[in-house]
Amino acid sequence: MDNKVRITIVGLGGVGGFYGGLLAHKYEQSNDVEICFVARGEHLKQIKAKGITVISGDEKIVGKPHLATDNFNEIGHTDYLIMATKGYDLDDTLEKMKVCISKNTVILPLLNGVEAYEKLHNYFDEATVWEGCTYIVSRLKEAGVIENPSGRQKVLFGIDNNITDAMIQLQTIMKDAGIKAITSDKISTEIWEKYILVSASATATSYYNCPIGVIMQDHRQDVVALLTEAEQIAIGKGVHLEDDIVSVIENRLCAIPYESTTSMHSDFLAGKEQNELNIMSGYMVEQGKELRLETPVYTKMFESLQMRKGKNYLK
């Protein structure tokens, strides 16, 4: 790499904090790569003072970025911008990001769902927006500390039908930092396979107010209906899926530990006003209307959950 590559991570929660911490640790003294963080509050204060601590399995490291700030103006131009905010924070972040974005910037969203990619692609027409997803179970343990108990993690990114030099460059940078990064020229298929699983499970666990094991035991018919409706929406949007994708995802859900639940269900249990309902369920209903596809189960559950949003969760 002839010039210093600047990578900015926006949102330092379980996903952004984990991958950002590994990158900051690897490239703290680098002459080729510099890592910038956009965070806020006490979390930002602790990162500025001590760096970000990442606990991955039995390993603990500290990453100290080139810059940590809550002000995009302090960062200036960035080569790669990794979006890891909550989906419901995206709209508030778009305008603030503009000072960092140019025609040479690559934006990589690592948010649940597919709506973030569509919004970023429409908003930043001069930048390059990739699709991406991650497989990881990590959390913000406390301000300045991210924990991934199993240590398992994987990031996939790219655009359909093409692998570019920029993708190879970012993959190499991430792999050298210990991140299992994979470029894909079939990324929309990868993302929709994950989205169908998380959307259906989030919707069903929240609607029935029970863990994944219970919905697969007592409400499997509705789960399969959700998977089928989501499959038809993906196909309607031109995404290639395997013919047996519904049964494949059904089997994956059956393999999840019985008492596990989804982050959206957890947010409903906590009575949070902000959650991923529109991202996980509302998007499917909206796309069904646009594509003139029936989504009766998604619509029933979405409308019910809208009524319960932000309230004490009582059945």
C-alpha cells in the first residue's frame, strides 16, 4: 500500500467495537493504515482514555485508534467507512457522515437487514456502497469493553458479480488483524439468507413472547409461513436463493439452543421505544405491498407488535 489507508468505524457496540478493536490493536503503530472511531457518551470517554478492550474467548486485547471522536468533521476524508450503528440510528447519522464521504470512499454497512444498504446506496450516489453482513455474538459489556464469549466471528462483504481490488485490500487488512473476512460476488444471496432467518425469528419470538425453542416446537407452522413470505419477497427483488432455502433455514432455527431469543424480542421485553421492528418486520410488509405479494402472517404480527411497542410486555 503506497498511501495510508484510513478506515472509520461508526458505532462501537458489539459489532463495531469488536472489529474496530481488533483493527485498532493491529494498526496502532502502522505507517500504512489508520483506524478512526465514531462513538459517543461514556463509551467514547473510556476509549479516549484507555482504548477499547476486546474480550474474545479467552483472549483480551486493547485497541487504541488513531482518533476517537463524536464529530465527523474531525475525521475528514476516509477510504473505508464501516457502519455498525443500530439500524434505527442510521437516518440521524447520514447527514453527519457527508463530510467524510467522497467518490473514492467505500461504505460498508454491517447492520441487520437489507434496508441500510438501500438507504446508503440512495443517499450517497457518488460513493461506493457494498453489501455486508456479519456472524457474531458480542456485546458492549461496559463502557470501553466489548465481549465475544465464544470468539467466533465472520464478516462477508462485496457486490454481486464482481471482486474488486478495494475488496481484496480491505479483506487483507481485516484478516491481518485477526478478522475472518470474506469477499463475495454473491453477496445479496448471503445477506438475504441471513436476513430471512433473523427477520422470521425476531418477528415470531417477539409476537409469541417466547424463545426460539418454543416457537419451533409450538408455532412452527407460522415460522414456516414467515420464511415462505420472506423467500417470495427476496425472489421478487431479484435475489437468487436455493430452491430449498425455507427448509434449510427451518433446520438452522431448530439447531439454535432452546432458550435462545432475538435482540428484538429482548428489546420488547425491556419495553424499549426504539427497536428493530420496522427493520425486521415492517420492511417485509412494505416490500410485499410494493411487489404486490401477499404477506398475511408478517402483516398480522407486525400490526400486533406495533400496538405493543414501547409498553410493558404483557401478552
